[in-house]
Amino acid sequence: MFQRIRNVLVGVSLLACAVPSQGSDVVLLPTRLVLREDSKGAFQDVAAMELRSTASEVANVAFRAHVSRKGVAGCVPVYRIPHGERFELRRTPPRGLEADADPVFHAWAASDEKDSARVSGHWEVRAVRADGSRLRFGMDLGAVRGGVVGRFDPDTDYRFARIPSGRLDGDGLTLEVHHIQDRFEIRVRVEGGSLKGRWRHEDGSEQGEWTAERAAGPPAPQEDELEDLVGWTGPGGTRTWRPRSRPPGPEWSADATSLCRVLKDR
């Protein structure tokens, strides 16, 4: 797989932001984000506070989360997804665009899916081929209730290889990798901040060792600093996403399942 994609050109960033590299002393701090809703309360966008347009276009609802193009250890990615003429927030990128979609922000997994935090983040991978040659590259993973998706570094030769699906079952992690017409499987064990196992082509023509170390993330917040971010449905099926403690209005109902947890805005 790896030799075949060495000459792929780098991608274009959808969301530019500063990301600390592995081993960097730079600390990724949470950003204050605001919700943009239309006059009916329907979700339009999430934006950093300093990027908002006018006061009338910004709902008086804010929270804090990490803005990063790369995965953030201990956090799960959240994407802005087109849905008809509107947009929605989702934990997985559009199908087929796993390699190209940048997260809008990274937040914390819902309280009933803490296993998601075990594999979400940026990983530095070492792959060994059958001839003994070794390759190193980055990989971002995001998990939601046992399901896993991801991509390889979008600014490297490997950006056209994507991870459309995977499964976390206890300490076992299985990833499916697509590269053009080729299909690969990665089977590893999660051992703290490490992944150890093997990769193979679906027809058995190629295989080798696969290990990865997760890049360090920001300090975990206290539980009382977090609140659920949930989807809300209003009159006429209007949808938005807000903290559970701040409903859009009396006629709106919250989803039973949280999208994620965000830092309270203080």
C-alpha cells in the first residue's frame, strides 16, 4: 500500500489552525466557539468567537472546545455536514470523504461512551513491510460508540488512503483501509497510548507489522467542567445543536443521545 501512494500531492486545508507537533511544548488551549442560527433557530454554523459576523447572526450560546486539524488525544472530532439546504453536526465525516473532511472542533466523548477516548487522536505509525523496510506516517482516528473512522495525514503522500470504517471491541481494534481499488485490514491491540498488531492486503499479497504511538494531548478537564452538547428539534422539524442546559425554546425537544461533551463557557 505505502509504496503505491508515495507520489500523491498534498491536500488543501479546509480549516487552518495551529497544531502542536508531537513532542512540542506548545499547549493546545480550548477555543471559545459560538453557534450561528437563523431567525427560526435552525443551525447554520459553529465559529470561533472572533470570526463571527454580526451580533444578530450569533446566538447567545457559546462553549469551549479544541480547534485542530489533527486529532486531539482524549477528544473526539465533530464535523459540519451538509444536509439539504442546511447543515448538521456529526461525529463522522461524509462517507467517501474521510480523507478530505476536517473537523470543526474536537470535544469530549459522551459520558456513556468513554471508550471512544481511548483511540481518538493523532497517532504516529510505524509500518514494516515483508522485505523489512519501515515507513512512518501520521494517522487520525475518531470513534463513536464502538465505531471508528479516520484518515492518514492529509498533507502527506498518504492522503488518498482513507479509513472508512473500523471497530473497537475491548482492547481489539480493527481498521479497514481503502486506497483506490486496494483494500487493507489492520488488526491491533490498544495498549494504553500504543497500538500493536499487523496489516494485510485483502488478498494476502502484502502484510507486515503495524505499531503506533498516540501524540500527547491537553490535560483532561474535570467532570463538572463539561456539559452535554445535544441535537434539538423544534417546530416544523427545525434542528440545532446546543448544550442540554440551554434549550432554544419551550417547544423544542432534545435528542436522547448526546453528540459529545464540551467545556462550559465561563
